[in-house]
Amino acid sequence: MIENEAGGLTDRVESELRRCISDEVWPQGSLIPSENELASTHGVSRTVVREAISRLRTAGLVQTRKGRGSVVLAKPPSGDFGRSLESVHNRADRVHLLELRRAVEVEAAALAATRRTDGAVASLDASLDASIAAPVDASDAVAADFVFHRAVALASNNRFLLEVLDSLGAAVITRPYVGEDGQDSAHQRRVLDEHHRIRDAIAAGDPMGAAAAMRTHLDASLVRLERS
């Protein structure tokens, strides 16, 4: 099989897998079929399937654990920009997305501190409570993480900032889950601590502090991504 043909097959299989996740044929938190099953269904080799799944993993849509298979983390984003995000295939793209989030969410946090309401702070608190209650499971943690960031954008009272974040979707949340050795839990505690600092600065009406806390959090996410 020549390289171009293999790439075309991988593109096709990746598109089909994304569609199954988007249409919730495989809901968030569920296992996708095995490589053997997918290879048989799509009439391709396991190598093609493995590459397609690797792309989904890099895009933050699935997580693969040894001996368990691949679990759905998040649905692909929708909309025109969402279609652009379907081309996220490598770590460099994930870094660029974090840089985009930093540009958007640091300002959102500052505006949230300036424009906060009791209801907005209550939404932030509710999202943090949900994160604490969520089991150390990739799909649940990604969803709860995104809900917090969306609550910050909502508190900014700028509908375009919120729309940008919604167009990105939960797939841009970078959480390097690594297995059952306790690192998941430690990672979740670090993220929660960073979220709490953002929340506290917003609740205190401190725009500079909120912006700094959000920047620190996203910079830490970038470091964690580069180390994963």
C-alpha cells in the first residue's frame, strides 16, 4: 500500500470514528470497538485503525489504556471552526490550541472579575463541586474541567468569548491521564487547586489576579502537555 493510499484510508476511518462519537453511537465514557473490530468493519488494516485512533487521542477525543481499550472523552466540536479542529493530529497542534485558549481565557477571567454576579460565582462554585465529586475518570474529569472554563466565559458577560469557547468544545481540555498509578488523582488535585485560585480572584473582583491565575493555569497545562 503506497503512502498516499494509506493516508487516505486513515483520513476516511478517522472521519467515520469522529462521526460515531459526534452522533453518540459511542457516548462519552464508553469504550469504542477494538482495533480488530474496526479493521473488519471498515475493511482496512489494524495499522490504519491504530493511526486513526492515535489522531483522535491527540485531538483529545479518546484515551487509550493498556488492557482496556479506548474510551470516549469528548465529542468533536461543531461549527466551521470545529471543522478546522478536526485537523488536530499532533502535539504541536495541541500546544497551539492552548496558546489560543490563553489569548481568549485570560481576558475572559479578567472580565469575569469585573462583571461578576452572585449567580456567576455560584455557577463557578457548582462546577468546582462537580469536579470534586467526579470520579478520577478521564471522560468525567474532562467534562467537569470544561464546565468550569465555560462558567468563567459565561461570567465575563461577553457572548462572543463564550461562543469561541463553545466552538472549541471539551476536546481542547488537555489532561494527560496515564493509568492507575495514582498520577490521575494527583493531576486532578493540581488542576482543582488552580481552578480554585481563578474562582477566588473572580469572586474577589480582582481582574488582574484572575487574569494571572488563568494564565498560570494554562501555562501549567502547557508544561503538563509537553511532559506527557
